[in-house]
Amino acid sequence: MSATILVGMASRQELSDFLSSVERRAFKQAVFAVRDDDTALDLVQDAMMRLAERYGDKPAEELPMLFQRILQNRIHDHFRRNKVRNFWVTLWSALRGPPGEADDDFDPLESFEAEEGSQAAESTEDRVASEQSVRIIEEEIERLPTRQREAFLLRYWEDLDVAETAAAMGCSQGSVKTHCSRATHSLAIALRSRGFKS
Amino acid sequence: MTNHSFRPAPPAPTSSYAPPAIGPTRPARSARTTDAFTRSVVRALDAGAERLPYRVTHRLQLASQAALAAQTAVLETVEASVFATVNAGSGARAGYDQPSLPWRLLVTLLPLAAIIAGFVAIADIGDALEADETAEIDEAVLTDEVPIAAYADHGFGVFLKNNRP
């Protein structure tokens, strides 16, 4: 009886398959945004838990859009909290004196260096070149404005359509098209300037 | 500066980008991503996602397991509530687990009847008290030496008012 009553809900296997398929990309999306592996893992885990707890009874086909919306909201919440925290930290630092040198040394490539080190054993020329290309592309993705990056990744990497991307981002479909177009244009220029041939 | 290329052929003399194939869990991308440049970027992103360190993939796996456990709890709750609803409906039809109609009527009407009886009793007591007061006034008037018609006379009223102690 339960099978007929609960029809339409995502089964455990469907949710498992979905999470397996999306977890790595979700992590990379979060890393592009927050630039910290541990924070990105926390955000992805929160998003997974919320999806399962709040929308575990939704049909499987709704999971991608719901998950992306939750993840984007989690990332935005993280930045909102940081903004408040940074306000007080800045205020406190201003009272204590000039900030230390370590505060000014943020390196956007730092998160990729550890990854590169873990792959050091496979150091053939092609492998290195491929990894280098991936790293450069990821750097340029990371440098895109937030909304452009979100639109580009959701639309092309997550393969959501325009309507789904708009729903996940909480904006109009026209905005999605604009963000995607600008992101693609900026990315092409940036990669060309770094030696890629389009 | 290294010379990278999105084009698979011909091979560039220097390093060229040839991202590995996407893993088996990744479904075939739909036709809506048609731009060659975008496809190349997406392949690079897929390649980067495939090369995550074990620490990250293990943590992601644990997160997935925790989410699946949470979903199982949600489904069990939903299933239990559905069964409870179904059982309650069938029980009512079969006459099980539900009091009979006379009992339900009795339980519903008894408090209502008690409230109505209370109102009636209050009204009766109020009428009786009012009748007693009227009788006392009538008795006082009838036992007085002054005739009752004198109270209707205007001059007698003035007299009483002026001689009030």
C-alpha cells in the first residue's frame, strides 16, 4: 500500500544516485565561491541535509533544482554572516592598530596548490599540461563576478535550463541569459590572455 | 606563457588541453550546451572535479550517507502518517476504535443540555427574586396609614420633600 501512496517521492536509491552525481561539482562550486575547502564541505553537507530533511519526499526530477537553490542560499548566507563578522573584526582591528601582514596575503591559488601536490606522482608532460589547464580555467571561473559564475555553472556545468537556473538563483530568466553571456565573454577573453586558443 | 588549446586536433607543439572523460556517474550532457568553447570549459571543470583529494571525497561520501539517513527518517514519518490516516478511515467504516453513534451524541449533547439548564435556572431564580421585592414594596404601601392616592398628589410630594429629615 505504501508503494502506491508514496509514489512520486524520490526513493533512497534515487537520492543516493543524485547526491553521488552532484557532490563533486557542488563542492567545487562552493570552493569557487568561498575559496576554502573545509567551509565548502560544510556548505555542501548542510545543503545535502536540508535537501533530505525538507525535500526528501519530493519527486526525483525536482531534486537538482532544489539542491542548487539550497546550495546557493547556503553560500549567500555564509557571505552574509561573514560580512557581519568582518564588520566587528575590522572595528576591533581598527581599535587595536594596523592589521598584520598575514591579513593582506590572500592567495586565490592557494586552494589549488594542495591539490596539485597530491597529484605530483603522475608527472608526465601531458598530465602536467592538462592539470595546468584545468587549474587556469578554474582560476578564471573563480575570478568571475559571483552572479555570472553562478549562472554559468548552473546553466552549463549543472546543465539546468534557463528557467531552472532562474529559479535556483532567484532571478528572472532574462538575467540568467545576461549573466551567462557576460560570463562566457569574460571567460573567453581571460583564457585567451593566458595562452588559450579559442 | 604556455600555449593551451581547446581544439582536440591537430596537437599543438606545446602543451594542449585534453581533459579526461567524465566518470560513469555523470549522465550525458544535453544538447542545449552546444557552444564548443563552453563545452571545453565544462570538460575542464569535470576534470577538476574528478581529481579531488581523498579527504574531500571521503567527507562528501559521509555527508551523502548522513543525508540519506535523514531522508529515510522523513520517508518513515510520512509513511507512518499515511498508514495512520488510512487505518483511522477504515476503522471508522468498520466500527472499530470509534465510540458508537449514541455515545458520541450523548457526549456531545450532555454538556449542551447542562448549559441550557443552567441558563433556565438562573432566569427562574432572577424572576423569583424580582417578585419578592415587588411583594415587599406592595406590602409596605398597603400597610401605611397614608392612602395610596396621596402619593399621586403633587402637593403631598412637595410636602414630603420639604419635611424630609
